[in-house]
Amino acid sequence: MTRFVESTITFPYRRSLGPMLSAFMTALTERRILGIRCGEAVLVPPMEWDPATGAALPLDLVEVGPAGTVQSWTWVPAPTEQHPVQRPFAFAFVLLDGATTPLLHAVDAGSAAAMADGMRVAPRWRGERVGRITDIACFVPGEQPELDGDDTGPAAQPVEIMDYNARITYRNPVPPSADRAVELSRQQRLVGMRCPQCERTYVGGRGYCPIDSIELGEEHEIDLAHTGTITNFVIITPVQYPGQTETEPFARVFVLIDDSDVVLAYQPTIELPVADVRVGRRVAAVWASPGEEIDAGGGMGVSLGALIGWMPTGEPDIADPDLVNRIF
Ligand SMILES: [Zn+2]
């Protein structure tokens, strides 16, 4: 049975809204929905440009809704955590009263059988509104807007900036060869797999040669040296995004393993100040103590398990100008 590992990448995103979206978002905190006049049309959500001609639109905003009519819809039977409603719901085009273009939003109707083109819906407002489209938690059947939670009132200041986290989750299978590489690392062994065809060596339990499409197994394993030479490095100055635990600049180094062609990329350093990291520097593997918690691997990229980093050996540097060309 294949083991899976889930990895989530999150990064913050900040944008300024400009006068039109700022007015729209600020109005949401007041439980009002604004459209913009575009000739005879009223566009909701408002746009800065006439979608037909590209001409700039004057900031002629008009209140619409709050109720509207479902024009079309699709049912979401199994919402993910990123969906606006955490139980089965519909995404629908809602033509708000007074608007000529529909707003895409969620409708919480309980079941698909309760959904129909032409049904009337009204917003369910969040009690706490911050100037986001999700200030409307969803739409609900009927004419009457609802309020979900205690009303914290409108924004004290116009909403001009929007912060949010972009997020994506990957679910990756972990091949048995990757689990084996981690297990070997617990024995403080750095094991590579040598392709019988091209004689390239792979680490981290890749389990196949991507050049020759040959499956690699235990019969191809070879023990690698625990020493190497830095061929490249990067000094990272951490940005304090959500989840960042580093506060000081730190290094990631590329290590060419002795007596092999293997280059381990983006390795942590131990007892090596960033100012002393340089190409040609000799380093030795540092292993986690038995029982110490380690990265069991299988997420993004290879895991070397109990190999937690590299520290200087104190030997003289290797002066080989070709070292910097050894990235992979
Ligand atoms: Zn090969």
C-alpha cells in the first residue's frame, strides 16, 4: 500500500485595491453591494474598464441587491478547506437586483435538489467583515439577508489594501525506495543507487534512473563517503512569511561527495557561519542522534532522513575552478 505525504505551500500576497475596488470592498463592510454603471449596464462586481471597448469607466457606482436571482449553478458535493462553505453547496451566477451582469458566489441551499435556475437568493453576511468578497459568507434561498455571528460593524477606514495567503497542497506518493533511504540514514549510512547502464549514482531513494528508465533496487546500492566539498552555495535572508521559523541569514550548500559524482543540493550547514561558507570548503556529514525526530521524507524533493547537515572538517580548501560547475 502506497504511503502518501501531503505538503502545503503558502505564501502571502498583498495588493492595493485602487479607487473602484476599494469602494466596493469598503461597501461590503457596510453590508452593501456596489456595481458600476457602464452605459445602460450595471456591472457587478464593478470593473474599471468597459469590457466591450476597454474604455476607462467613470467612477459611477450604484448599490445593487442585496437579493438576486440564480442564473445558473453547479453543485460542489465535497468542498475542500479552500471553498467558501464547508458543506456541500452550489457555485452560482447570481444576478443581483439592479445589476446586468451576474456575480459568481456560493449558495448554501442544503442540497442540489433545492437549487434551481431562477430561484431567489439573498446574502448571508459575516458578522465580522474586513472588506473581502468573503464578507458575504454565501447566498441563501429567499429575499432576506442574514447575518452570521455578532456584527462588528463597518470598517473604520476605507479598505485600500488586501492581504491574503495563496496556498496550494500537493499529495505525493512515497516510493518504498525513499522509505528505505531514510531507514538507512537512521543507521548513519549515506547510500546511493548506481545505474547499471549509465553508472550515474542517485541518492535519496529515487528508485530509478531517469536517463535510462531503469528501476533501481537494493542490488544497486552503494555506500557513499561521509565527506565532500562545497561546490555552490546560497545565503538566504529569511522573509518573515507565515510559517517561517528562521530569523537569521542561513546557508544552503551543494556538496560533491568524495569519490563519487553525487552532488547533494541545498544542504543545511552546521557550525559554519554564513561568512565562512565558500566554494572548495571541505565538509563532513552530521547525523541525527538515534531516536531524534527526523524528516521522514516524501514531500517536495528527496529526503536524506537522519542526515541533518554538513560541518567543516578543518581540512584545507580544494582549489579547483571547475567545482562551481558541479551543481547536479
Ligand atoms: Zn542510467
